[in-house]
Amino acid sequence: MADLASRITKPDEEPAPAAPAAETKLDGDEEVGSALVDATYDVEIKLSDLQNEEGNPLYSVKSFEELGLPKSINDGLLAMNFKKPSKVQETALPLMLANPPRNMIAQSQSGTGKTAAFVLTCLTRVDLNQKTTPQALLLAPSRELARQIQGVILSIGQFCGDLTVVAAIPGAVARDTKVEGSIVVGTPGTVIDLIKRNQFDTKNLKVLVIDEADNMLDMQGLGDQCLRVKQKIPRTTQILLFSATFPDKVMSFAEKYAPSANQMRLKHNDLTVKGISQMYMDCPDQDKKYDILCKLYGLMTIGSSVIFVRTRESADEIKRRMESDGHKVSVLHGAYEGVNRDTLLDDFRSGRSKVLITTNVLARGIDVSTVSMVINYDIPMKGPGEREPDAETYLHRIGRTGRFGRVGVSISFVYDKRSYQALTYISNYYGIDLVQLSPDDWDETERKVQDVLKSSRAKPDYAPNAIKVD
């Protein structure tokens, strides 16, 4: 990042990245038909003490047939073009489907099939003959992600004749209505309200899944609500915690939330999403950020793009300015009501809207296959006064592109010492080779971006003219 470094004082010492735990390693390439990205990485497995005491071997499967799934579920997988398990699925599913059921804490990067893994577990555990009895509960941090998970369940379970999936999100369940479905997908606050009002009977729950668990179990976030949900379910309920990232402080709480759990984690340096070319734009100053964003608009509409900003106010202001300059964009953040949010996201999924400006409300879990570019207009920060670089949120944000084995580009804007230091920390933390883009040579900038976007498939570790951030 030499250009920017010449304008500021470079930090004397960068924070050291956390070291990954060393556990049993299984090496391999991931390949699931055309559904997931081809990637090579190490999966680290740590069996629970109970699992070890019972002498259960650590093993993996190479086909869904080996799991002994019902034909209706196998037919659903084939209809979705899941021809063989991903690396995560082949390792995690035998552990999650084993009897007696064991808890699982699973950390895996975006696009590796973790949603399908816990959906398969839920579909296998529930008794479809009891179609009005809640037997599996899946929690997500946003209504958008809850609706998306509901869609995955219905797709994989499309041949399960009596499958009923209920969405427990704001406005979806009337006050005088019982929650009647074998699988319930919702947000923690709404689920707690339904339980309190005796609309949601949890006594027959067999599985509790918490997606984006690092955010959900953080006591500064939704941790208290998730804790209250756990207090209302049977002790015998199998608990599955999934996320692309697990900071140490959250992992400590997760191990208490899901006691005696098997654990699956990727090596630390394998966390960044394969197939995404990660770039940065060296903006002359903050005022020029908007002008550069507008110059990128033509590249944003090659596919679909997401622009991440820090605040709702900033999102609204950028939309206002871009529309006044003749650009068609949409905005989605937490100030929008539920139905409006659903419509905005549906428009983006369908391609009626191609450029979406948002806050971190959409940083996690949302899959839109056409997204080819993510722009970090503001580098993600966290902590009091937002003084710390937020490496976890960075990873979740860029994971909105490069889905399902497609190519993707992420561009992070830096313009001053603070943003420079933050991105440098993140790049060192994950060992990323960032590609530099210059606002002074727009032909070269367009060439670098289009070089990636014109590729037919994602390629692990691909980056044109990579420049390492020191």
C-alpha cells in the first residue's frame, strides 16, 4: 500500500494474529457438482470427551448415500444439484447424524455447504408424521437469513410430503395463533416472545441450530436472547452452532452453551473465501471516496453488487446522491420495516435491483448467486468508539460474493491512517494478498476487475498482479 503509506506515518508494530488450535487434520479438495466452490483447506476436528470415551472412530463419507438418508431427502439433494458432499459435509454429517445425538460447534467459511449440513440434520431428526409438532428450531440473526434458511429447508425437503416449516419472524405469526410445524426458523427475539405467550411449545424439540453463532452468542449482541431460548428447551436437545468465524471469547461461551460438543474448524489461514479476488482502492481523501464509487458503477452492474457502509444515515445519503447523479441503486438497513425489507431483498435477488447499499444487517449469511462484487466503502470496525478492526465482519461481508463456485471481487476503500491500519491488520490477520487499484489509472483498474469477472469459474488463490500489503 505504498501510495497511501507515503502520505501517512506507518504504524510501528502490527497486532499479531491469533494462532489456530492444532487438532486432527483431514486434507482434501471440495467439489460438489456445480454447487460449491472448489477449494483446498484443512478441516480440524476435535471430538468431545464423551465421543472419545465411547470409542467412536473419526470418519468421513464420500457420498450422501453412505449416510443412509431417506430417499425423499436424497431426491431433494439431487434436485438441488448436490451430487456429493462438500469437505465440510463429509466430515461433519457423520458426527451430527450419529446416535445418540451429540452437540456440534462448526466453523466453516462461506460457500462450503454448512447450511445444507445442518438442514440435513434437522430433516433427518424430525418425525414428519407429527407435522404440527415443533421438533427442530433454527435461529438466525436477521429476518432475511431466517427466510433464506426456510427456503433451503423447503428445497431440500421438497419431496418430504408432510414437511411443514414455520417462519418465526416479526409479523409472521399472529398473536392468537399456535406455532404448528415440524421445523421452525426464526429470530431470537420473536421466538422468545412466542414462547412467553405460550404460542410455541418447545417440549418436543430434538434439534436447536444457531447460525452465525459468533454474532448470536456474543453477549453484546443476541447472546442473552439465545441463552433464554436454551433455558426453554429440553436438556436432551441436540445443539448445533455454525459460523464462518469464532473469536476466542465467543468460543469459550459456545463451549458452555453446547456442552461436550464435537468441534470442527478450518485452519486460521484458510478462512478467507477462495475464488474472491480481494482488492483495495487507494482514495486520495474522504471526499473523493464518493466520486470513485460512482466511477465503479459500470463494473458493479456486470453482475450484482453490494456496497457496505458504516451507518444507516450514510447509506441513505449515498443512495440520494447516486440517484441524483443518474445511477439506479437501492438501500436496505435496519430502519426499514419487515415487509419492505423482504421486498427490497426479493428485488435484489431477482435482478430488478442490481446495486444494493446496506449496513452490516446483510453482512452475514445472505446468498445471492449473481453478486459479483462487494465494496467496503467503510472498513468494518468494532468495539467502543469503533476503534478496533473487525476482521470477522470483513470476512462475512466479502463472503456475499463468489458464491456457488462463481468468481467475485471485493474492493475496500482506504483514504487515511486509520483505514490504512485497519485494512493492514485484517490482511495480516488472514494472510491476504491484496490487489492495489489506483484512481489515477482507470483503464488499469477496469482491466484488473474485469480480468476476474470474465473468468468462468472461481480459482483458489487467484489474484491478478497481487500486491502484498506490508
